[in-house]
Amino acid sequence: MDWLRIAPAFKPDGFLRDIYIFDTSLMDWERVWEILLADPHRLSFSVDGEITAPPADAAEVFRLGQAHSVCASLALGKQRLNCHFFTEEEVEFDLDPRDVRGPSEAERLEQFLAELGRTTAKEVRLTPESGRHLIIARFDPAVGQVEWMPWAA
């Protein structure tokens, strides 16, 4: 990863960045949930804005989400990755690009993308907010590593 080449993708522009995994199932979510639960000191879970203990499994998170607003926030160095559990068919996190200030934060993000992809055996994309097809970085499970795309802000 060449920080100078990818830094423009994190230039603050008033929009978040999204992490997507498409065509997921509850089984994929359970794998992602295990990653989030692995270090309880990095995970914050809220229901209707109130911090609470995270459920033991993703199925319970989705049950809670039927009647409440749920959010899991993972501290990744200086970054905070937020997951709102919109649908079982798609994993989505958002992050503030201002939190990716240099190569060490970008490397942590890259490691997280790779961990998600290896755990689910699915492609993982980092994109501009709601820009599902405008790829900043991608983990391809067939290749086994994160590829950063040329970016012009």
C-alpha cells in the first residue's frame, strides 16, 4: 500500500466511507459478529442510542433491530467503524475518512478488510458513501489480499 497514492480517498469531503460485503446470509453475519465480539474492549453496542452489552449472536441483533435502532461500533486504532444491521443480505460498515490520517490507520483498515474477506470468503469493498460500485479498496478472496484502486478525489 502506497499512502501517498491512496490518501486522496480519505480527504474529508463531508461524506463517510462504506465497507460492503454483498450477497450475505445470517451465517456470514454470524462470522462477522464473531470478529466484532473477539475483543470486547474495542466493541461498543447500542440500542436506541443507549450503550448496552452486545448480544451473543447476530440473529439476536437482527431480532432487536426489528423494533429498535441498533449499532455496533468497533474501535480500530483512531477509527470507529459503525455497523447498523440494515439487512441480512448485505454487511455494511461506515467510517469517517478523517480518522484515516496516515499509513498506520490505512494499514489497520486494510487488515480489517482482509479479516472480513477471509472469514466470510467473500469480496469486501471500501467505497465512498453509498457508492457501492466506486471502489477505493477491495479484498478478493481468490487473490487473498487487499487491492487499492487509483483514486482521484
